[in-house]
Amino acid sequence: MHLLSIRELPKEDIETLLKLSLEMKTAWQKQQPLPSFAGKVVGMMFMENSTRTRVSFEQAARRLRLDTCTFGVMGSSMRKGESLKDTVLTLMHEGIDALVIRHHCSGAPYLAARCFHGPVINAGDGMHEHPTQALTDGMTILERKGKINGLKVAIVGDVLHSRVARSNMWLLSKMGADVHLVGPRTLMPRLAGRLPATLHYDLFPALEGADVVMALRLQKERMGQGLISSLGEYASMYQINQRTIRFAAEDCLVMHPGPMNRGLEFDDRVPDGPQSVIHQQVENGVYVKMAVFTWLFEGSKAKHEVAV
Ligand code: ASP
């Protein structure tokens, strides 16, 4: 079993993982016994920058008595020209039991899963998906709102380059949310009409009455030239700030996967305001990864009948 995308994950598995994540949180906070995978080693292959995702996988592993072996492109033989496939095979023969992989190429975790003997977890691949971030966001919404079904969720900004937006729109729509995407035309996927969401180019109809507002970072590292006229103009049209957030529901949740750029997708107030759950997202990221490890290592034993 692997966790490669949310699009391909059946709704029952999403529900199981959300439920398990909430259970992990309760167990950790109440100091109840947690699953232990002592003796297993997780390879953490980070070929792109990461703070939250990498540290939260390491924290989750530590809490479940898993050992980790972290490496990135700088310190590995990939710098000497070794392919992804050969790197994965090397790790496998060195006795690594599971692989967490972040890669700038969309689809890299699928290639890894084809040659690796154990579970592979996609920790963000190019512009494709970021399944554990969507599970983290789903868990946070469930905690705060008690449900996902029927909520209006506005995802704002650089949808085109965002793997977070892609995983979230699949997860949230499968769970019954009404998903709205908004951003400049140049930052919307070309086949956006086929996605399970309503598209907007103006901020206000997307924000109107929204229960959740999820802001995205401009993914400058994945952007070509000429996609936005200027950062100032982008901010004037799509920034979530004290003025624009008033269009959303009064009790809306403000979310961001991080890292955020204050002054661009946000002003300096909203991320620290009462509606922001950004720190809760960061904390929940650890419980989600504990749930994902448990689900992958225990398989059907970790499955629960759930209704969320
Ligand atoms: N941390 C998220 C990701 O890796 C979001 C971002 O970088 O903007 O996709």
C-alpha cells in the first residue's frame, strides 16, 4: 500500500485516515499508548526544500518509535548522476522499510513506488499532489467545524502551480464540500473546468459566505515569465486582508499550508487573527503523518468504521 495521491484514494480511506489522525491526537495528548514500529526505518528523500513537512514526518516517526534516515539531493549520489530508480533500489537493498519522497517532478513518487518494496508516501511532487497536506487541512476543518460536508471552501491564489490546491480540491469535494477556486486566469489550470470545483477570477464571489478561506503561496520557483503583471497588482486583487475577509462568513477559518508571504497573499493581520488556524494546521500535520505511518504499516488492522 502507498499514499501517492488523494485523487486516487477512495473516500472510505480518506475517512479512515482523518479518523485515525484525530485518534492519534487524542492518544498523544492524553499520553495513551501509541502504535510502536520499533526496528523499522523510514527513508526521507527530500529533493526540494521543506520545513513543515520534513520536520512533521520526523516528529511523527519519533513518536511511533520509527527510525528515520533523511537525505536530500545535495548530500546524495543523485548529484553524481544517479537516477531516482537506482537511488530507490539502493535504499531498498540497504534495508529501508518505507519511503517518504518530496520531488520537484510530478509523478516521481509513482516511479519510486514501482521499484520499492515497501510503502511510499508522496510528500509533495511538483505541481501534482500533496496528500498529507490535504489530510491535515481536512482534519483541521473537521476539528473546528465538526464536518466538511456542505461547507463552502474558497482556495485563493496560484492554483496552477499548487499541489496543495489539487489534493485539497479532491479531498474536500469527495467529502461533500463546495469548492471554489479563485485567482488570475494565468494561474488557473488549463483544464480547470474538469476539476471538481467552481472557478472564479474575481475574489469576491469566491469569498462570499465562505466557511473556509485557504490562501496559497505564489509558487515563484515553478513559474514562467509573464504570469502576473506585478506582485503589487496581484496583492491588490487577491490578497486576503482585513477588508476582503469580511466577505467570507464571520466564523470562517483562515488557512494556509505555509510558508506564507505576508504582504502578498495575506496582510500582516489576518494570519494572526481569531479566524486563523494556521498553527493548528502545523500541529495537526504531525498527527496526520502518525496516522499515515500506522495505516500503511498496519494495513487493514488500522481501518475503522467511521462517519465524518
Ligand atoms: N508547503 C507547500 C508545498 O510544499 C505549499 C507551498 O510550498 O507553498 O507545496
